[in-house]
Amino acid sequence: MTNKLKAPDFILFFTVLGMLVIGVVMVFSSSAVSAQVNFQDSYYFLKRQLIWVALGLAGMLLLMNIDYHVWRKGSKLFLLFTLILLVLVLIPGLGKVVNGARRWLGFGSLYLQPSELAKLAMALFCADYLSRHQEKVTKFMQGIAPVLLLLLLVFGLILKEPDLGTALSIGGMVFVLLYAAGARLAHLFSLGAAGVAGIVAAIIAEPYRMKRLLAFSNPWADPLDTGYHIIQSLYALGSGGLFGVGLGRSREKFLYLPEPHTDFIFAILGEEMGFLGTVTVLLLFFLLAWRGFRVAMAAPDLFGSMLATALTTAITMQALMNIAVVTASMPVTGIPLPFISFGGSALVFNLAGIGILLNISRYTATR
């Protein structure tokens, strides 16, 4: 390393802390009713979220102080371990099924979502591979094909759970990495066209995905079934107006809007805190993206630049997809809002990614 170790990017650090605070408040507000009905404890989800936040922050602070080059050495083993978990989660009896999806491994109240781990594993491996083989990135078979084959394997395993939202976010992250590494635009356009065709095929192959697509085009055609999520989400956002109905005063969280503390927490935030609340969250994600890509551009080596790009892209793309679903800008797919939605694996691994990103920022030449 040629650069002297500096303080981490505090704008990025406090941006993430701000989103965590908003997340804890909104998880409690949005989940209190369903927690009382289902668990006879209105604090049920809040207590668990606080535990995950504490674990995630501890991991973030630890990784912030560990040289990011350490993870380069073990990126292949980390990816292999993740692939094994992605296979294990599909085995009946090992993977836990919730709402028809087999996405979790674990026991008791401790569960791991391998697809969330896959984001971090793919970020590390692809950053390492592309930085080592930059001269081959302009060649399809020698540079892009190995990454593409790996992506197809990970994409297929996650799609099998099924979890189209997470699979798409990983695919988008790899696409951005290839662009940042210098891949030819002709190759990227071809991959993009093939990707769209693959997504269309995946939608057609599963009747429930086709129903979601049709509901997206006209949710009021089936307001009590396939269009229900979208309609209730829009009701929540529309009811908020400019300033919101007030914190804790949402009506949609009274068992009208499904998943109000996870996938649709942004809708409850819009209802209670209004347009100003939603814009505040959007600005925080914009700040995160700005600082993250700034770290990528100022990183002391290509690996650090690629890794910072991957980590920043993964989080911001997931946020954009969640908000797009909630605002009926894309079909419904289950994907949480980073740092704000209730969740364990997603929160901990996203904070781990931020920890690595903050460590890279400590070696940057500029701020």
C-alpha cells in the first residue's frame, strides 16, 4: 500500500447510521399491529431488529478496520462456500419454506439467507477476477464468458428458490462491474438483450410471475388478489400527502398492506411521513451512492475500485428495485429496502459490505 491510512468516509458512515435510525423507527411503527396480532407482543419485530442492527454495526466496525486486500485471498473459497449454501437451501428438509419460497437455512430463531451472502461473495470474486484480467475484458470468450457462466449458475440457483428480485440485483451488479472494467459496449448490449429475453422466459415459465406482470399493467383488474399489494401500497403513499398522517398513525398497517415492515415499509413511511419523508430516504441513498462511487474512483488500486463499485451498486440497485415495486414502477418482487426493512441476513451482510467500503475509503488519495 502506498497511501497512508486515513479516517473513514464519515459522510458515508453517518448516512448509513441515519438510515438505520429511520429503519428501526419505521420497523416498530409498521410492525406493531401485526406483531400484537400474531405474537401478542407489539415489540416482537423491534426487539429482533435491534439485535440484528447491533450485530451488523459490530461487523461493520470490525471490517472497517481490516485491510480489504485480506478478502481478496479468500474470495474463491468464499464463493465456493456460498454456492454450497445455495444448493443446500434447495434441499427439502434443510431449506426453510416461507410464503412458498425456500430461501433460508438455520434452526430455531437463527436463519441465514444464502442469496444475501451471494451478493457479497460475487462482489469479492468478480472484483478480484476483473482486476486480475483487465486486459481480457474486451474479449468475450476470454474475459466476459467466465464471469457470465458463474453469474448464470448463481442466478439459476437463486431463481430456483425462487427469488427473482435478488437474482436480478446480482445480475445488475455484475453488468455494472463489466462496464466499469472496460467491457465493449457491443458485448454489453448483447448481454442486456439476452438478459431481458431470459427474464421474460422466467416470467412465462412461472404462472405466478405472469400474474404479477399482468397485475402490474392493470392492478385494478384483480384488486383482491394479484393487484392487492400494488393497490394498497399506492393507497398508503397517496394518503401521506406532503407531510404524512403522522408517525405511528398509518391505517394501511392494520393488516391491509401485506409485509408492511419488510418489502413494503417504504409505503408505510410515505403514509406516515409523507412526500418529505420519502424524499429524505431517497436523498440518503443518493448520498450513499455518491460517496460509494467516489471511493471507487479514488481507490488506490483496481481491485479496490472494482470492489467499491460492486458494493455500492448492489445496495443502491436493491434500493431502487424496492422503491420501484412500492411505487408500482415495476412488477412486485420480494426484495427488502436496505438498512430500513426488517430483516437479519440482508441487514448484516449489507452492513458488512459498508464496512469493507469504509475500509477502502481509508486508503483513498482524495475525499
